[in-house]
Amino acid sequence: MPASTITERIEEVRARINAACMRSGRSPKEVTLIAVTKGFPVPAIREAYEAGLRQFGENRVQEASEKLPAVDDLEGVTWHMIGHLQTNKVKTAINLFDIIHSVDSLHLAEEISRRAPHTVPAFLEANVSGESSKFGMSLSEIGERYESIAALPNIGVRGLMTIAPLAANPEQARAVFCQLRETGETLGLRELSMGMTGDYETAIEEGATHIRVGRAIFGGAARA
């Protein structure tokens, strides 16, 4: 059996998005599919673009610095920074990316605001599960620091972001997604960046507005 193409895999992902939305009484228009291009070459980005995708995400500033100039001819593309952002790479990041999903501290938010020449759309990253291997603020920390971050002049807080624990059964991620949604509702933030290849359908059922999918689109063994 021949391997499926990127275009075919995108169609499959969209079908699964539609099914998850139908199960949860949502419109597929409420869900933004971000194609995670970490580790994948420029031709793969171009194929995904030709298949209709316009939202792309990278995890590392260095890799993005090398790849994004090679696709700057693609019109209407939005680039999302979805990986951990170090403060010493903020200046480069805000020149590369349109949206930052990984604001994981007040200090990082202050650095973005200080260096940005314009308002940067951002998601606050939550470490809902409390895993030591993950970045992000606890939900209680986000509650405590939200007003301070939202008051910064060049940060536009759009919502919350999280990465669920790696699990064989996506149902194990449901509680994490639910907690993020409830925190967002408390803060008046409706946009939720949550869900990856292994659990994006569950994330959609729990209210995800942005899902970050790599492997299901481009193939390979990466977790995204």
C-alpha cells in the first residue's frame, strides 16, 4: 500500500476535526489547525500550503530562522511560535513569528513587551499536569499573574496554552484540557491552544480553538 501524501493526511485530519466538532456541538470554523513543521523540510511546508493550510508552527527559534526566509514568498501565512522561548531569543522571535503560544512567565512577557515594536498576540502557557519536564505556569500562577501580563503595553493575551502528558489513551488528557478551559472561562479567555497529534480530537471536544499537529500531517515519529 503506497504511503499517503501530505495532502491526503491533511484531508484525514480535517475529517477528524469535523467529526470531533460534530460530537461536541461545535463548528469546525471555531478550530484553527496549526501545522507543526519542526524537523520537516521546506518542500513539506510548500506542499501543505498548496493543500490549503495557512497556519504553521515552529518549536525552535534557530530552526525557524533557517526555514522561514525560504518560504517568505508564500502569501497569507501566519507563523506560530509554539515551543519554549528563551528571553535571549525574544528579539529574533518577534521578528519571525506572528503569534507566540508559549509565554510561560511574567519575566518572559515583560521581555517581549519591552522589545516588541507592536502588540504581540500571545497565549499564556500552563503546566496543568505539574510535570517537571514541562515549561509553563501552574493554573494558580496564571490566575495571579494574568492581570499584570495583560496590562503590559505590547502583549495581547488571546488565551491559554498547554501540553498534555504523553499517554497511549487520549482520554487521559481530557482532565487537563477541561481544567485549562475552566481557567480560561474564569479569566474571560476563550481561545485555547491545546491538542496535538495523539489527542487533538479530545482537545476539540473540551473546547480547543487551536490545535498543533505535526506527525499526523507530515508523517514521522515526532510527538507533535
